[in-house]
Amino acid sequence: MSQIPTFEEIRSAILRDLVSLQPNADTSTDSDNYIRASVLASCAVGQYAHQAWVLRQFFPDTADTAYLERHCNLRGIRRKNATYASGTATASGVAGSVITAGAQIKCGDVFYTTQTDATMDATGTATVDIIATAAGAVYNQTNQSAQFMAAPNGVATDLILIEAVGGTDQETDAALLSRLLELLRRPAAGGNKYDYKNWALSVDGVSSAYVYPLRRGLGTVDIVITSAGNVPSDEIVAATQAYIDSVRPVTAKNSLVIKPDVTLVNIHAAVKLSGTTLASATADIQAALQEYFSAIQPGDGIIASQLEAVISDVTGVIDRSMTMPAGNMDADMESKIEWFMLGNVIIESM
């Protein structure tokens, strides 16, 4: 791209051309010629800026939001909408009491509603399906205390939100551009593994997708999806399965969209510190380990020495001894698609 001249450079060029035509012309800073040149230079700067803006819209990776969406729409790609988290909660109360659909639940600063009726069993407990009152990843929760806003008769106010997953935010410009560039670099090829990945990623609520061809035999394709760094909801899995079935080659024997099976990896280590406290070091180690695990994909194994290196790289840690996990961990890819995620972190002083 050509270098756009500055306001001063344009004005100097105008005055230089004027002097070349009229050697005796007054071009001092308080002259009429100088003022006219400044006005023309100001107009030219605006035109150059507009031309530069127009040029940026020609290319998806520099286009503004509206024009990025136009590029995507021309190729059948749309921005994914935010999705609602859903899951289950466990309530307690008098046996036979009924929790009706639509009851509102508060968990911290977010709210959910019950999707179906539920009746307390003989032990005085009931599991009820819930859904977030608004879309977004902030509604993803696991094992949290919650409360009914207005508890039904015979039902305790407090309950446990077992799990709410599948909530995602609206797709960002960066993610939308990434999908467009993937399509441009790897055009549709009649149903190869990249086609299955792109089909899955086009469904609302799918943040990442991993394709395992022939995992269950000839003609089979398994697609593992995640939502906002966690497992997806059943609704997202069903929507992804339905969409892929509608676009995959008719000659494909079977394609299956599945959730990864999460295994929490607990970390137990003793550290020797210098220039920091155990509490501060523990927080830093927790953050470093979380960053490490965020890069692990379903099917990836755990290397114990890498975990030790992550702990050792934290500022203030001069020595460490990790007792859990005791060694490397290989993901189970036969009976399930195992996905290792960070569990409890216990750090002690050596």
C-alpha cells in the first residue's frame, strides 16, 4: 500500500507548485496563498483517509464489522448467536411436593428458570431441568449453591445447581474472521475432515470442533464439540448433529456428534519459595496451570514434566516436588473421547 502524505506534506506540495508557476507569490504563513493551500490540504487529507478506509473494506482481515459480515454473507457464513446455558439442579423438601416449570432460581448474580415439573421422591429430593434466563457464557456454572426466588410449597429455598452448560456469547469479529479465512484457505472438498469441522463450527453454541475420521470403522466420522471452553449442552449437540446430517455427503455411512468426557486432574505439589508468600505463589501457580490446561484439546495427554515446568516457571518458586499426578496420563480414545481439565490444586511448602 502506498504511503499517504501528511497534511503538512500536501500543503508544502501545493505551495511548491504555486511558486513554480508564480516565483514572486507570497507563501508566508499569514498570506492568502498559505491559507488557501491549508484549506486544499485539509480537503485532500480527508479524501486520502476515505480512500484508505475503502481499501481496508476490500479485504476481510482489515474490514470493519459491517463489511466483514458482508464478506461472510457472500460465502454463506453468518455470525453465530449467543446461546442459553441449560442443565440440572437438585432441590430438597417434603416428599410429594411439586416444583412447577417456570420457577425462578438465583445463583449469585445470574438467574435460571425450571423447564419442567418435578416431584419430590420418597427421600425428599428432586432433580429439575433448568435454563438460563438470558444468553451468555456467564451462565455456565457447576456445583454452585442457589436459591428459589419463591420456593414452592413444601420445597426448601436452598438448592444445588449441579451443572449449567452450553451458554456462549455472540461470536466475536476475530472468531468470525477465522471461520471465513478457514473457508478461503480450505474450500469445501466433498466431505473431508475440514468440512465436518467447518459445518460444526457454524452452529450456534459451538466454540471448537475436533474431527476423528474412521474412529468407529470405515465410513464413520466422529465430531467432538465444545462450548465456551467446556462441554456443550444436549441441545447444542442435537442441533449440530441435525445440521451435519443435512449437509454431509449422502454416501457417508455414519457421522456422530459427541461431547468430550471430562476428567479433572488434581494437582498436589510442594514448593520452595523465595521472595513471595505461599498464598501468593499458590494463586500464581493456579493461574499458570489454568492457562496450560486451556490449551489442552480433547484427546490430548498430560505430561507430568510439563506440569512441573509450569510450576517451576512461576516467579518466586525455586524448587518443587509434585506428587499428583504421579506420572503421565494418556487420554482414553477407545471407549470415550477423554478431555483433561484442571481439578483441585493443593500447594504446600517444602
